[in-house]
Amino acid sequence: MVLNHRGFDEWAKDYDQSVKRSEEKEAYPFAGYQDVINLVYHMAGHHPTSTILDVGFGTGTLTKRLYDDGHIIYGIDFSKEMIAIAQEKMPNAYLFQRNIEEGLPPEYKKQKFHAIISTYALHHITDKKKVEWIQQLSFSLHEGGAIIIGDIAFETRSAHDQCKNRSEKDWDHSEFYTVYEELKEELVALKFKVDYKQISHCGGVLLIRP
């Protein structure tokens, strides 16, 4: 399913419910969704009153929890309708409409973050773009900060292909799912420290430090 910003605008009102249905069935693509979200939440919010950037925050399911904990929230998403839903939940958050591939908006250029997070968003861009995105955003981290990515992901190419074969009827061939062993090789070559935790058969969390 290829979705532009208009497609996500139309999906916004039903997004949370569609994720819940997939998760309850333990099915691709959202099996383990809440466990992925919980791990990113704990990793990003362990320091009090952190400044956190959420890339592709959607309806704010995760970000709202960090916001309620007192963290300063910045965010970018390309769906106007999802931003409207998230802004209502987090009236004092700094949310901008922007395509992930365009990088940070000018308003964020001088801002530093303790954590940069992204959940279920980066599978819309190629691995090459993911690496470029990670490189660019790493310069916006405070010393000791981290980039935390929770997404549809697999530790190995074999695990990816097994899920694809089992889910052939529903598999989205337009997406670019993370294969940890492959992305790690590229990031380590660029001197990043990388760790990964597989949460479900199709969901995982990637921790990246400069």
C-alpha cells in the first residue's frame, strides 16, 4: 500500500484501531507493536525533562506519554490530519509538517536533542536514505544522546524473507524494512555504535549512538 500525505490524512482517524487489530492477531506488520513502543518509551525517557525529537510521530501514541512525563517534545510528520490529532493531545509540543526525507525543518537547525526517536515511519524510505537521515540527525544530538528507531524490522535477511513468505497476501512490496545485519554494517563503517533488540517476528528496536 503506497501512501502519500493524502493517504495518511485519510488513514489518520482509523490508524490507531487498524494497528490494534493487527497487533491483537500477532500478525504482520504490527505484531509486537506495543512492546516496541514501550521499549522506545523507556529508552528515550529515562532522563527527566529531556528534549526529544519524534520523527514521524503519527497520532502521538508514544509521544504523548513522554509529553505527559514532562519532556520537551519536538516532532515532524507529513500528515496534516495526524498532526492535528497529536497537537490536540500535546498542545505545547513543537510539531511541524514535513517529509522525513527532507530532514529537519529550519526551525530545528540549532536545536539539540537528548534523544531522537522514530517509530513505524522509516520503512517508507530506502536504506540509503535511512543512513543519510541517521548521519544528518546525529549532529543534532546532545553529547551522550541517541537515535532510537522502533519499526517493522528483522535481525537477518532470512528472517525478513520468512515473514514475507508467510505474509505474501498482505506484504507491502513498496516498503523498505530494516534488516539489522545489513544496516549495522553500513553504520559501523561510519563509526556509529549500534545495538538491536528483536521484539516480535516483524518488529524490533534499533539503538544508535555517534
